[in-house]
Amino acid sequence: MSHHRPDLPRPARGTAPARSGRRTVSVLAYPGMSVFETGIVTEVFGLPRPEFDVDWYDLTVCAEVPGPVDVVGGASLYTRHGLDAFAAAQTVIVPGVPDVDVGPSPRLVDALHRAHRRGARIVSICSGAFALAGAGLLDGRRATTHWRYADRLRQRHPAVDVDPGVLYVDHGDVLTGAGSAAGLDLCLHLVRQDHGATVANAVARRLVAQPHRSGGQAQFIEAPLATGAGEDRIALSMAWALANLGTPITLRALAERATMSTRSYLRHFTRVTGTPPVRWLVNQRVQASLALLEHSDTPVEEVARMVGFESAVTFRHHFRRTVHTSPSAYRRAFRQG
């Protein structure tokens, strides 16, 4: 669903206004930061995408104090944009902070509140959630951060419902991402909201990334890498399922493709991906339905059948649980957006 708001007020003098029709994005640079997460934001929102027939984004890198910003590795990043430009964007992104034990400055808190009052999307990646929590924007909300920092975020901000097992949490106006690489999942999710699944998938292909990863960061806590022949067989079964989404697929059929017993397959699949196979399959079917809803007038009942759901009722149930709206409402919102 698009969160573009064409009625946003014009940026204040001295900020970086968008070119006509462009969606504005700002990202905050911190002294002592790693530039990895800022690089993700730059790659997704900062590079021109003339191959897409859509108005792409205007990205502005900002700092609390304009000028040189010392970053990890002895390098320096220079920006002439300060917190006024940061708060003026339609999507405001705070990457991982260098020290989770130091709260956000009063000036940054004020900028985040100004942006939020204007209707901007406020986004954090990794430990950037500590800045949002310090500003009170996560109170009473479910949020995520890197699994290493989940307990500390919960202790420092008990009003926040911390969920360390997901890649990102979307509340519409406030979004939080998990560990650093999950920033890519979150940025692609924003593109998917603004421009639809087809464009988001194309961006993912250019980045050589998965358009939508199932499971959460829990899969990385104890077993960072998949090893052994069993994991290869799991991958083969997943590829087969993706090629046959429109047909009935049972847990037993998946296990047979991996030449495993159903019980072993369930255990290995969940360990490797962080989600049970049936839930993964449902998510893939919902994702496959997005492009059909966006670019065709095919009835919802037929879309349900094409992506492998037994009935339109089942499809609507899982679609709402995943996308937080109905298929028909998603189609209308995408067309209007």
C-alpha cells in the first residue's frame, strides 16, 4: 500500500526540496557509524532508475551538524544537509547508531517528532531503533532491532514490545528493521509499498537479492550459515515449490522432493529458513498474488486459484494476515497510488 502523501507541506528554507513528482527520502549520518546501512539506503533510493516508468526517489544524506562526518575506517563523509532537511523528507531513515547506550540528542528527537507530525514515514535499521525509542515513537508499539540488542532495548524502553524474531515491523507511520542486512529487506518493502511488487522485484534482481525473504532473523542467531547436503536438498525443494505454486503442494510432497521423511524435512526446513514449510509456502503464494492484483483485473477468486490457494476465503485470510489489508483493498490502493 502506498504511503505517498502529495499534500505534504513544502520543505522549509534551507532544506533539500524534491524535484516535481519525486518521493523524498532522508538518511542520517552519525560520527563513528559504519556506512553499510547507509549504503543500502543509497543503493535502493539514491541511484537513478530510468528503466522504470515511475517517479523515483530523491535521497538526501543528512547529519546533525552539516559538514564532515567521521565514519568507521578513518574515512569522512561530507554532507551540507542538516536536521531541517532530514525532517522535511517523506521517508526519514535512521541507520544503526554507533552506541546503543547513548540516547538521541534533543535536536534529533525534535527532528523526528517534526517529521512524524508532518506524516512522514519514520524508519530505523538495526540499532537505529534505539533512536526512535528514545524519541518515544515506539511506545506501545511492536518493534524490532538486531537480535543482539533486543534485550537491551526491552530493558531501556519497557513500553516497547520488542520482537527479535522478525526482519522488520511495519506500523505504516513507523517501521523498524532488524540486523544490518535486514535493512535491505525493509527498503525493498518500502519500494514494494510505493511502486508495487513488479518494480520491487526488479530492484532486487539488480541487487542480486531475494525480493522477499521468508522467516525472521531468528534463523541467524544460532546457525548463521547453512551447511551440508541436507540444506542443498531443502533449497531444491523450495525451488520446485516456487515453480509449481499454482498446484496443490503438501508437506509430504516437499519432503519427497528433498528425499527426507516428513519429520526430518520439517525439522531441517525450519532450522535453515527460520519458518515452518507450510508458513513459507503461504507467504510465497501471497507474494505471487501481488503482481496479479496490481497489473490485471483478474477476479480475486481466480487469483487465489492461480497462486495455489484452495479457496478465495483461505486466500483472503492469509493475505490479510500478511499484508494487513484485503486483496481488493490492496488492488484499489495500488491503482490509486
